[in-house]
Amino acid sequence: MSILATIFGFVTSKVGRIAAIIGAAFAALGFAYLRGRSSAKADQERKNLEEYKDVRKNVDEAVRRSDGDTRPVDERLREHGALRD
């Protein structure tokens, strides 16, 4: 008897049908579990990227604010009439 005929005979028996149903249920649960884990991992990665984007934005803004006026202090004071010669 071939392997296929043996499998077919087992699945068509009452015990085989119950075993196939239980096996299919476990396979579906396993698939749902793995799918949920990959979804959670993708959500966490998305959150990390959004936080990284916010941090980069804040850093760029801080650099722009600190480099706002790179002229020497005496030129800035002279412009406002606050430099005493």
C-alpha cells in the first residue's frame, strides 16, 4: 500500500477525521499566534521610527537655534548700540 493510500484511509476513518480536525485547529491557532507576534513587532518598530524622527527634528531645531547668529559678539552689540568703546 502506498503512503498516500494509508494517509487517505486514516483521514477517512472516524479517528482520522477527529485527528485531522484537531490538527487543523492547532495549525490555525499557531498561525494566529505567529501573525500576532509579527504584527506587534512591526508596531514596535514603527513606534521606534517615529520616536527617532521626533528626536532628529528636535536636534535639527536646536542646532538651527544655536547657529542663529554666528557673528562675533562685538558686531552684534554694535548693531544694537550696546557696545561701549
